[in-house]
Amino acid sequence: MARRAVAELLGTGFLLAAVVGSGIMAERLAGGNVALALLANTIATGAALVALLLAFGPISGAHLNPVVSLGLALDRELPWSELPLYLAAQLAGAFAGVAVAHLMFGNPPFFASVRARSGPAQMLAEFVATFGLVTVVWSCAKWRAAATPYAVGAYITAAYWFTSSTSFANPAVTLARAASNTFAGIRSADVPGFVVAQFAGGLAAALLCRWLCNVPAAGAAQREG
Amino acid sequence: MARRAVAELLGTGFLLAAVVGSGIMAERLAGGNVALALLANTIATGAALVALLLAFGPISGAHLNPVVSLGLALDRELPWSELPLYLAAQLAGAFAGVAVAHLMFGNPPFFASVRARSGPAQMLAEFVATFGLVTVVWSCAKWRAAATPYAVGAYITAAYWFTSSTSFANPAVTLARAASNTFAGIRSADVPGFVVAQFAGGLAAALLCRWLCNVPAAGAAQREG
Amino acid sequence: MARRAVAELLGTGFLLAAVVGSGIMAERLAGGNVALALLANTIATGAALVALLLAFGPISGAHLNPVVSLGLALDRELPWSELPLYLAAQLAGAFAGVAVAHLMFGNPPFFASVRARSGPAQMLAEFVATFGLVTVVWSCAKWRAAATPYAVGAYITAAYWFTSSTSFANPAVTLARAASNTFAGIRSADVPGFVVAQFAGGLAAALLCRWLCNVPAAGAAQREG
Amino acid sequence: MARRAVAELLGTGFLLAAVVGSGIMAERLAGGNVALALLANTIATGAALVALLLAFGPISGAHLNPVVSLGLALDRELPWSELPLYLAAQLAGAFAGVAVAHLMFGNPPFFASVRARSGPAQMLAEFVATFGLVTVVWSCAKWRAAATPYAVGAYITAAYWFTSSTSFANPAVTLARAASNTFAGIRSADVPGFVVAQFAGGLAAALLCRWLCNVPAAGAAQREG
């Protein structure tokens, strides 16, 4: 139990360090080319997810995301009694990861972001991003657990680019990024909208997947192309 | 059956959202550097394919492409009676995905593309791109079903660059991209040529693969280098 | 037997189409930034190798390279009687792939390269590149056949950048690229030096690996970190 | 035993050749854009690690890193009696790899770096980078040995960007890069600080992982998301 909490804390911490730290490095080096900075930020984040999910998956499941933990609790894959510990570990890890990233680059541990991310288009984007993430996690967890790290890493790599919000898709990540006035930051006033959209997207996906994934995989696997 | 249709619809929808959405984001941020924009578009599309094929493969086979569904029907991997449903779901999903991508970036749901993509060189490119895609899918489906998502994602990543058409290789994708006047768009007048070349390439590959893949894999696997 | 030859021909053809085609596309779009062009060329080539080795590996072993075929013949993994057919198919496929790439981009099928690639530093680079490639193929073929496509794709992705020659490492590829006056071309006068260095590197690796890989994998696998 | 030493020597040699060689190539081609140069350097290094760990893992475990060898000795995965040989082979391989990279690009075999990399932020970065690396290696070695090459390659890909030091995380690499006055170099005066931080991070991770990974993987794997 304590091990699972530490794994969630460490995993979410390294995830946030990767997101925020690579954003700082990318912005410093990119000479104003935002596409190049986002590309570096994307590759670092996707690769970090693959490594962290491979490393911490066998210990805690490596949710690293309150929406995923909640979804798996709804699916009875995670006991409800463990949910509060998972959420607390994820939040603590997220803020610790931001602080470590800042210190590695000579910044103060926390400084509030002034970067605006709002409006209905970005809210829709967070709904879509989280809907897709939970669908991918749910389906893989059911039929291809060993491939989940690659699926999640690949999904987030894509979602950084195909959503106008660059796909936060994670309330712990969103809250912690409000404490970082860097490339990856978000104004604290915009956090609630993002979080609401994320839980709505995750809930919609959970409802759908409960029906969608309720099939035997056998025959389907052979048909796979 | 309904589940399979929903999986094809969702999968093709997310695929189009990824192709069109990442194209919009990439063009906005790249400051006129088309190579950089296409690189971001490529990485997002390839990664999306890996995630979507891993997630939806066990449910519907994750064809996400009328040429693939037709090819697998010719190979008797997909019952002919299910083909119309697959095609309808793919088309509906493709247009829904384009609309969602547009809305996420504050555009109208559909607006006709004016981007010219024509001429014999691009027709040849679509023939080659689809020929290669169906060959990869067919061979992997026969011997390495678990690796199909990685093979298809890698193939399209390469084909975005080695074909002059950036490798649509998918009639549902082609039709839906005509409704997007963005980086990934195609003029509606150019759609028929692309679609004809795609079906021709897919048919040629299916005829070849029926002969080429008709061997026992056993000894071959050991010889593999 | 005919199937194996066709698989080698198709595989090498698509490999060359990927190398040459993506080079043309990258140079056209990169606006003079050679690093960006090479990055796109690299990603397309590495991804193509993963897809092609996954697809054609179960049929012919997917050598796609005379040095690899020769090395496997030395290791008795490929019967000597099949070697001439493999080499002929690879050469024919390589030139066909170059022609298809050129036609897809509106060029003549063949036009001699004037790009100089010579000197002892580049000869050493081809020796090292091919030595590494054969070592990776040999070791994976022995212990991790299923991972060979990923290992080879990753190796070439790296070798495009860490060798001064951009790592041709393949005599069929080298000969065919002499017929392409594009980003990926090589002056025909420089081909013999490259080919000699490649066979020397491959032979050195084969001699080493015969000794190096002559151990039981059992205990080693557990020690793996 | 000799085979294991040669495998460590070759593997570390190719790793250094990849790091230093791709840095030279990237800096030459990038036209002053450091973000683009680091992106190419990152992709080459991450891909090289995947290929090298797949190839040499079954022979020697492919540690390629004194901190990893020491950590596995502490975990009794590597006999203490073999540790000196591993360290010697890694150091010799690292310097050989630097020399080969330099010769491939027409430079002298060794020339001392003047690139400053110092200060508490970079020391913290090396501590964090090595802590994460050892944690990933340790957990994967215990539960997912076959996925270790992908996890390590992905981790270093991310860590190049999320640490201010670009994540050396390897004392043999650090020492050898002091002999390279190129993109990847480090001033010899800054080496001791890096090495101390690396051993400290590795030791902290080893202590943590001995407790963290002391659980049965069974139930956890099913919970994985």
C-alpha cells in the first residue's frame, strides 16, 4: 500500500518534471520557433510516459492521473478505498515534480503562471483529449496490458498536437502546471474549466467503454488488421 | 456488431481529428517552415495510429480504412455481410473527426479545401502508398497480429515523406479531408483520382499478397534477420 | 523460393523508395536547413525499416542488404545456394525503388548523382556503420528474433547521425543511390570505396559475432539491465 | 567472461560514438539552431540505446554504465567479483567510442573540451537524471526484462530535455566526453561534480528500489492501467 503510493508519487513527479523541464529547455533553445519547442516538449513527454509506465506499472498500475484512477475505480479495477491515497500521491507528486524541474533550471520552486488557456474551443479540446485517453487506457488495460505504456505514450504524443489545448488531460498535471510560469504553464483562473472538462471527458469515456469493451476479445483478435 | 461499428467510427474519427488537428496546430506554430509543420503532422499521425490500433484492434480489428476492410473481405478475414457497416462507420467517423478537429481550433465544422493535389505523379504516389499499406497490413495480420499497430504507424510515418502526395492511402480519409481548408486539405475535384488510385493500389496488393503470404511462417521465422 | 525473392525485391524497393523519396521531399520543404531535412529523412527511413522488416521478415527474413545476406550465409542461417537469388533480388529491387521514388516526384527514373562522398573519414564511417549493423542483426537474430525490426530501425536512425557518411551500410542501397541526383545520392566514382568498406565492416562483425554470440543466453537474460 | 567484457566495451563504445558523433553532425548541419541540434542528438542517442541494449543485453546485460553495474551488484544481480571487469570495459569502450567518432568526422582522436557545465542546478539535474535511470532499470530488470531496452531509450530521450545538464547520468560517458571539444563535451574541471552527483543519485535510487520493488508483481500487473 505504501509502496503503491510512493510509486504514484514518484511517477507523477517525474512526469511533471518531464513536462515542465523539457518545456523550459525547449523554449530556451528554440530561438522563438514555437513549433520546434513544442516538438521537443512532445517527444520528451511521450518518451517519459513510456519509461514511467513501464517502470511503475507493475507496482501501482502507474495511473499518474486522477481521472484514470477514478475511471478504474468505476470499473472496479481499483478498490474505492485506495482511491484517496492515489489522488493524494498524484497531487503531491505533481507539485514536487514541478518544483524539482524549476530547481534544475535555476528557477524558484513555484511561481504562478500568467499563460491564458481558455474559451470553449480549448474546453472541448480537453474533453476530447481526456475522452480519448481514458478510452485507450481502458481498452488496453482489458486486452493488452503489456502494450499500455506504448499506447499511452503514443496517444499523448499525438494529442499534444491535435488538440488546441496541447492536451493536459490530467487534473493533477493541470493544477501543478498553474504553479509554473513557463512554456507549460496555465493561468490559475483557467484551471477549473480544464479540470471540469477533463472529468466530463473521462466520465463519458468510462460510460462508453463499459459497454464497448464488454465483448470477448478472442475472435476479434484474429480479425485484427 | 454495434460495438464493432462504434469502434470503427470512434477510431476513424480520432484518426481524422489527429491528421487535421495536428496539421492546423503545426501550420499555426511553424512560422512558414513547411518541413517542420509536416514533421509534427507526421509524428502526431503515426503516434495516433499506434494508440488507436492498440485500443480498437481487439474490438473491430481497427481497419479505419475502406481499402483495408475491402482487402480483408477479399481475404475472407471480414464477412462480406459486415463490409457495408464498416464502410459506413468509417465514413461517418471520418467526417465527425474533421468537424471535431475544426471546432477544437475555433473553425466552422466543415469548409471546402482549395488545396490542389493532382497530376500523374501524385496518382502514382497514392497507388504506391496504398499498395504498401495493404501489403504491410496483410502480412502482419497473418503472422504478427500483435505488431500490426507498430507496423502501420511506422509505415504511415515513412509514407508521409516518401510519397509526393503525403500518403492519404485511405478513401474515407480523403473524402473527409476535402471538407477541411487547412494544412491537410484536398480540393474536392482531386478526390476521385486519389480514391481510384487507392483502390487500384489496394487491389494490386491483395492479389499479390494472396500468393506471397501463402507460405508456412515456421522456417521463415528462424531465418529472420 | 520465388516468394522469398519477391519479398526481398519488394522490401528493398520500398526501402530505397523511402530513402530517396523522403530525401527529395525533405530537401524541397526544408528551405535550406540541412539538419531539418536529414531529420525527416532519418525518421522516414527508420520507420520504413520497422514496417518492412515486420512485413517481409516472416517470408524471406527481410535481409534487404547483400552484406546481411552474406553474413547470414557465413553463419549458415541462409543456404549458400540461395545467396545469388537474394543478391539479385535486392539489386533489382533497389533500382526499381529509386525509379519509383523519382517518378512519384516527377523526376526521370534515373539520373546520375554528382554528390561527392569520399575520403578516409567517410570510409571509416561506412566500416563502422556496417560493423554495427551486422552485429545488431546477428545478435538479435540469435536471441530476440521478434525484436529485430525495432533494433534495426533504431540502429539506422542513430547511424544516420553518428557517422559522417550518414550510414549507407548496404551495397545494394549504395549502388542504387548513385542513380539518384538528389539529397540521398552518391557520385558513382565514390561507390566502390563505400562498398569495399561495407563488406570489410560486415566481415569483421561476422568474425567477431561468431565468437561473441557463442554463449547460452539463459543466465545472461536474467542479468539483463 | 571475456565475452561479457567485450560486449560491454563494444556497447559503451557505440554509445559514445552515437552521443559524440551525432552531436558533431547535428551542430554542423543545424546552422546555429541549438534546439534542432539537440533534437537530432536526442533521437540518435535514444535510438542507439534501444539497438545496443537489444543487441548486447543477452550477452553481458548491456549495463554500459558504472552506476548501473554498481547498482546491480548491490542488488546481487551482478557478482561483485565481475564488477571491476565491467567498469574497466566500460571506461575503455567509452574512450574508444569517442576516438572513433572523432576520426569518422576528421577530428583528432581526443581533444579536451572547454564547455562549462557546472553549478548546483546542473548537479541536482545529474542527481535526478541518474536516480530516475537506476529506478527505471531496476524496476524493469525485475518485472519486464524484455522491455528494458525500450524503457531506457525512452527515459534518456526524455531526460536529455527535462534536465538542465542534458542528462549524462553515466560516469564513463562523462569522463570520455571530457576528451571531446564538441557539442557533447564537458570541461574536465566539471567532471568530478557530475560523477559525484551521479553516484549519489544512483545510490539513492538503489536504496529506494530495494524497498519499492520488494512486492509480488502478480496482482499489480492486472491493475495496470
